[in-house]
Amino acid sequence: MAGQSNRREAMGIGLLAAATPQIALDGDEAGSAEAVLMSFLRSFAACDLAAMETAFAPEATSFDGIYAGTNQSAPTRESLKRASGMPAAMRRIALALPKERTGPPYHRPDLIHDLLVQLHGDMALCTFHFDNPERLGRRTIVLVRRGGDWKILHIHASNQQF
């Protein structure tokens, strides 16, 4: 389909060489949005908080559903409502993992399945999931193009334990 990029295989850290590509050389707009998404996920894997923060548009919002650990306390109703900026759990992860694990990468949020990038003018709707025996993590990330640069406008994260 025109305007869509569907990736059915897991993607690794080495998939994209450029640090923060803005526009794909071949004019593939879905590819350019995907490259920015993957760059963000690699910065999250490296727990590079500064790079993660610069990926967000100033007016970005999120639904923070990253409460997948069995050792974590149950989320409060308030913590699951829409919030401004990067999800609080992402920030906590980026601050905690370098103290707990060797890396980078400290974890692998870039190993995604079934990536679909749908273009709608200057917006790109990116959906994908993480799949492991204990849970299915689903993500929706909305990118918006501002002055030629893709920025994250919204993230919705949800996890289903099994």
C-alpha cells in the first residue's frame, strides 16, 4: 500500500547506521519516519536520556502503560492517565538500568515485531509489539514532521501479562 511500510521481522540495533536521520535519501517518507523511530529506540536501549528527550516534540503527550514487571507495584489510576512529555516509566528505566546492568545496550526495545508505519500528511502513525513468553508489549507512537524533522508527538504503551 502507498504510504505504508510494514516490517514483519525483528530489527536489531545495527539496522540503521545514521544516528538521527531526518529525511531518507531515496525520498521514502515512511522510511524516514521509521529511521527516526528506530534511532529513538536505540537511544532508549542505550539509556541515553538526553537523546531520548530530544526526540519528543515540545507538546508531546503519553499514556504510560509500562508496568510489566511482576515485582512492580500496581499502577495508580492517576499514573495511567494522559501525561505531558516522555512517559515517566521510560525515564525511570533510563535512569535505573545503567546502575543495574552492563551495557549499552541495557535492554532491547529495538527488537520489535510487525512494525507498521502509516503516513498521513506530516504525521506518521507507528505501531508495533514486543513479544516474549511472559508478556506482549504493544506500542503506538505518533510522529509529526516539523521543518523537515520527525518528532514524537504521542506514545501509547500497553502490556499484557501471560
